[in-house]
Amino acid sequence: SNNVLASSPITITTPNLVVTELLGPTDAVLGGNINLSYTVANNSLSPTGASGWTDQIFLSDDAVFQNSDVLLFNNFVDRTVPLGPNEAYTQNVQFALRLGSPGEKFLLVRTDGFNEQGELDESNNFRVIPISLSAPDLIVVDATVPPAGSIGRSINVSFDVKNIGTVAAPATWLDAIQLLSSPDGSTGNIVTLANISNIGRTPLAPDGTYTVNTSVTIPANLTPGTFYLRFIANSAIAGQPETD
């Protein structure tokens, strides 16, 4: 049919984002802040089309990305101005290292983590550097409570927290005071009487201690009897990572 006109071949290209450089510390303390610098280049003949995408930073046990790796930071990159062929951008980021465990680990940067920008090759969006992580160890070394109390009334208590680790504890955390029906809390109810912030007491140096003096109220709905107070240093999950 002469109703159809065939054009010359046309090549359709897409961008290709590659993490070309990643700079960061070789060691860090869990609970503190960390600074990273990374560079992403568009290794393609096509400019980017998305108005922005999210670069992600993970903590990994090895140098290969897995879905089980710990997400540390999402960094949205505004690209209202397209990233042209062979152009690059550098990001300097700071974030709190509040997740993970001590040991020899890897920091991994993945550009365009949510696939907001279509790409020629998604397999080269990563770059990895090794990092050695350490952590403190917090314990309650002493506590003072009165021998008796009254239902619905306050009592004065105190306890001491010590860092027996080899590095300072830089994070903020909560210490808890609980009321137990049994010595180990294995039977009966556990009632949290107070959550106390350690703001103003950090960083807590190795062998450093602090004392908390406070009052707690005995719940009014208790049946009189024998109870126990439990003091917990760094009670919340999102507090200070520790060695133990």
C-alpha cells in the first residue's frame, strides 16, 4: 500500500546512573553521626527525564546488596534540571548510625533506589566501602529504693548507669523503671513507671557513669503485696546500639 511511509531507523536511548565514587570513614561508633560523600554520573547518551530520585545508603554484612541489608538513610536528589550525558553530581550527607551491630561491615550506596528514573542498566547502581563498627556497653551498676511504699503515692529512687565498653556512647536513649510482680518478671504484670531521657549526659565515656535521682508513683490499682523494681539502661530499641 502507498498509504504507509517507512522512516529511517531511530535509536531510543535511556539514562544510565552509576555511582562512580564513595568516600567515608574507615571506622565509626554506633550511635553517632557519620559523614559520606558520593558521586553519581549519567553514563549514557540520553539525559535524565525524572524530576528527581532517591539515593539510599545501606549497612551490609558483605559487599553485595541484599534486601536484608539495613537501610540507614534516604537522600532525595532534586533533578528538575536533567542530568545530561556524562554529567555527574556529588552529594555530601550526614546521618545517625543508629542501626546495625558491631564488627566488620560495609556501607553501600544505591542510586535511584525506588526506580523513579528509567535506566539502561539497573545492576550498576551500587558502590561499596568497608567500615569497622564499634559500640559501647551500658549497665546499671547500683540502685536505691525505699523498703516500702503506698499505693497511689510517690517514692524516691535512684540508679547509676555505667559504660563498661571501650568506646564512648554518643547517642540519646531512654532508661526505664519497671514494677514487677516477681523478681525476674516471668510471672504477673510488668508496669513501666518511668522512661527517663539521658539528654545532657552524653557522650558517656568508657568507665563513665551517671546517676538518676527521680520519683515514681505506685499505681493506684495494685493489690497490696511484695513487688520489685527493675532498672533498665538504654531500654528502647532505637536507642544506643551496644556490644551486649
